[in-house]
Amino acid sequence: MLVRFFGTAKALAGADSIELAVEGGTLAQLIERLGEQCGPEMKALLPFCRFANGSEVLDLSSAVPRAGELVVLPPVSGG
């Protein structure tokens, strides 16, 4: 599965996207794997991010699709 990063998540990952083998499980389990792979700063950010697959926003209990693209959307602020 292609995991695509935006904003702060992109900066912390050091890449626009990564390929991640997905063997089922929930979004919560995938977030844990992403944190381990991308480092402690990313691991600290991930609980505050939203995740989408296509036009569907996923919650922590959502089953992770085996294929497709997962988008990581970090929190934003503006003024």
C-alpha cells in the first residue's frame, strides 16, 4: 500500500510517500507500524493525524485495505 504524507508528516517522514506491506489489521495497528518505521517524532505526531483511503476518512477501528493509497493528514492551523 502506498502511504502518502502531507504537511508536517511529510517533513518528518522525509519523503512524499512510502510503500508499506499491509497484511490486514486495523488503522490503529498500522499507525503503530508507521511510528516504528518513521521514527519517534512521527510516532508522536500520528495520534493527531487523520487518515483517508480514497474519499473515506478512517477511524482507529477501521480495517486497513490491502491495496490502494492511505493518506496521512496532519493537523493544521491558520490565522
